[in-house]
Amino acid sequence: MREYKNEKLQTVICNKCGKVLTVENGILKEGCFRGKQTFDYFSDKDGEIHAFDLCESCYDDFVKSFQIPVSQKEETEFL
Ligand SMILES: [Zn+2]
């Protein structure tokens, strides 16, 4: 979960384990997976927007449970 103050990122907490991630001057300084989904008409959650954050450790545990591994490629330019 994320908390903002005056549109500046203040806090990021892993939704799974509750770890408070490092945020400095509005910038997240740790690996984090941000999940966000708007469920549409064809779902049972019509119009609901769900969002969560996972620390890198919880992300690793999460994807290890997959039957098919996540696809990976290298980012050559960081913004
Ligand atoms: Zn976690």
C-alpha cells in the first residue's frame, strides 16, 4: 500500500508481510512489485480498482508458486 501527502510518495508498505520499504524524498529506494488492476464489466468486480505492493522477497515467494515462470528480459535504459 502507498500513502501520499500533497501528491508526494510518503510510505510504501508490503501488503503481504507488512515491511515498510525505504522511501526518500518521495522516491522508493527498494525493489517493489506494484500490482494494479481495474476490473471491468466481464468480471465479478465490475468497476473496482485493486492495488497492492509486494516487497522483493514476497514477490519472489509469489512467483515461485507459479506453474509457468514469469517472462524476463533485461532493461537497458532506466528512466
Ligand atoms: Zn513483503
